[in-house]
Amino acid sequence: MKVLFVASEAFPLVKTGGLGDVLYSLPHALRARGVDIRLVLPGYRALLRQLDEIRILGWCDVRGAEGIVSARILETRHPDFAFPLWVIDCPTLFDRAGNPYVSASGQDWPDNAERFSVFARVAALLAEDALEIGWKPAVVHAHDWQAGLVAAFLADQPERPKTVFTIHNLAYGGHFSHGDFVRLQLPGHWWSPEGVEFHGGFSMLKAGIVYADSVTTVSPTYADEICTPEFGYGLDGLLSSRRYKLHGILNGIDTKTWNPYTDPHLPAHFSAGRIQPGKRRNKQALLERFLPVVDEAALQAPLLGLVGRLVEQKGVDWVLAAMPVLLAETDARFVMLGSGQASYEQKFTRLAKQHPERVFVEIGYDEPLAHQIEAGSDLFLMPSRFEPCGLNQMYSLRYGTLPVVFRTGGLADTVVDVSEASLADGSANGFVFDTPDHEAFVAAIRRALDLYRQPAVWQRLQQTGMRQSFDWASSAGHYLSLYAF
């Protein structure tokens, strides 16, 4: 089976979040099952600089906002990918410094509508073998709003491939104006409530939902949640009406990259059968990064980690509200890595200055440090208000770091709260709270800290998490069944 993946990012070439991780891991899991894969990406400047061997497949001329745009199609083999990559090289749209979607000021690139409509037009042509290179997919699998128009462009084509569209986060809908729709000369019959029109503008994500043959999202619980007004962002009615083609398939993680027994970023390796002293050595090394002296008291005190985007969705305000309470009541220490809303960055930085021996903050992203926080922390804080799947809670469980989460989306599907019943049947692996506020979050952390002082129980919880399977094998099987349906 030939499958063309279309996405705006893929680790390690370009990554802003979990989408990039999935677009590395899922295609490789499918290739291991015999699927012939191609992955199409935009030709960002940072991505092109990482490529060595490049072959020009040809050129595609498509409609842009001001006329015809020419894109050069490159094929490359990269050492981190077991299949060819196709890159849409269009310098006027993608050759710029910085984030794929926003400028240095944090504002969306003003031409995003053109950038990703051109990207989708070219990807659709490649799916039809417009360059006559002799490779035509049976399935086109497009991801998130940036590739939402691909299924729409293919919908009316004869003998087209099957289309699958995956929603990674419904909160980002790819919303643009009617003026953009007109300037881009998108097909007029798309403009209706049953097409791409959305509150007077249009949504690229809605296009994927409407026109794809199958729609997936990244956990079973999130598939149910997005059909409700609370989580549907105005698309719940549409999603409910398309429930027959909506599937919730839990993401996996790359268990080779995230493996505490072999992780090259860790000073000490460990496994479920021998958690200590490796876990302790990683904690010590993590603390030594921030403290001049690490004594036994620091090693014995619970260390609470957080890695992620500093935005409201992630419950960062609950974390900030909880920290002063826990700093006053307990001996807990905190280590944070992330970036996002400026006010949150400033508040974390201020807390670190006020409590230099107990609050450690790195603003930005550092892949080795992310691994070290997962390995060296005792608890991982992930109180997202909503979380389509989440990967960090699975990384944490694999590294013996117990997650504290709100019961939502993929967090609800992967973290089992500690209770008498779950302790008795051996399923407990973390701490879950049900009320969306910081007080419930603090209460969950207090429960966790109580058990932290019971080493035998704590180690049993760690081992439960570390022995769970979070690889892509099961999920890849679900996707294969969907492709063949």
C-alpha cells in the first residue's frame, strides 16, 4: 500500500509540538508493517538547511493570492527517515526565518492563508502523480488545519486516492477571511455552511472534516469531547453529524527515542526492574544544573517537573496559583522548561528569582533538558484544561515520573488515578483531578506527596507506568484498518 502523508512539520526537521513527533513516529510504524510512505513538507528555510542530497522532481504552478505561484518539488533522503521526503520549495512563501506559523513578535504570518492553500494545492497534485514520476498513493493522510484543504482539492477528482484527515488540536482551526477565499480563487461551491464557510470566513480545518473520507483524532476520549459544545469550538454540530466517519485513535510515542534504558541525554540509565539508583542519579544531575551544591535534603525532597507550552490550555495559571501554596506548605522543588505567553514566562522567572533554591526555570526549548526533566523529576505536572492526546504524560510514565493530570482527552485515556481500587488491581499510575480549578490541582499534588513518602507504594506505581506499552504498534494497526476500509 502506498500512503502519502501531508503535514506542516515533522521531528527532527521542524517541530513546534506533538504534531511533529507524530509525523516522525507514525509513518515509521506503518513502514515497519510494509507500507510504502512519502511525506510532504513545506520548504521552510530551517528545514532546507538540514538537507544534503536533493533531487528535483519537477515544478508545479498553482494559484496563489496574486496570481500563479511556482513551486519546485524536491526529493531527499534524510538519515533520520526510512522513506523519501518530498519538499515543496516555494521561497516567497516559506523561505523566512523563525517559526513556521508565526513571526518573531508572536503574530500569525499575514500570508498564512496563501502559504497553506498553495501547500495543499501542490500536495493534491502530487497525490495525483501530476509530475508523472510513477508513484501514486492509495491513501492521502493529511494532518491538522495546515493540510485541511488537501481533501477538498481531491474530493471532485476522478479515480482519486482515499483521504484521511487527522485533527491534532481542534483549538487551531486555520480560520481566514472571505476576502482571502476570494483572492485565492478557491472553488465557489466550497462556500456554504456545508462546505468551508465558518461564521463569515472559512476554516481549513473544517474543510478537512467535511471533505475527507475518514476523520481521526488522537485519542478516543477527545473524539467524544469534540462533539460537545464545551470542546467543539463551534464545530461540534458538524462533527456530531459526521460521527460515522470520526475515529479516536490514541497516539503512541517513539519508544526508541524515549527509552530510559538507552537515552543518550541521560547521565544514568534505568529500567522498571531497577529504577534506583539511576533515577536518583538523574535527579542529582538535574539539580546540579541549577544549584551550586546538592545535598541529601535536596535529593530527598520531591521534584516536580513541567515541560510544555506556557499557554492557558495547558493549565499554566493553575500551576502558578499552586506553586506559592506548595512552596509554603512543603519542601517540594519545581523545574520548568517551556515558552509561550509572555506574562506566564515573566511570572515563572519571577518565582525562580524569589526562590532560587527551589524553583528552576528555563524559557525556551531544549530537547536534552526535556529528557532530563522527565527522568530526574518525581512528579510531572500536566493539568491541561483540554488535551487531545498528550505525549508528555506517556514519556513521564515510561521514565518512572508519575503524572498529575486533569481528566480530559488523552490524559483520561492513559493515566489511572490512585485509589484503593486501582492500587488493589495494579492499574494505578498517576494522579487525576476532576474539577477544573487550581484547588483541585493542589489537592491532587498533596495526595501525590503523601504517597511519595511511602517508597514501596511509590515504586509500585512507577513500575506500573514503566511497564505499560505506549508504542505505535496498536495504533498503526488501527490506521491500517482504516486505510483499507
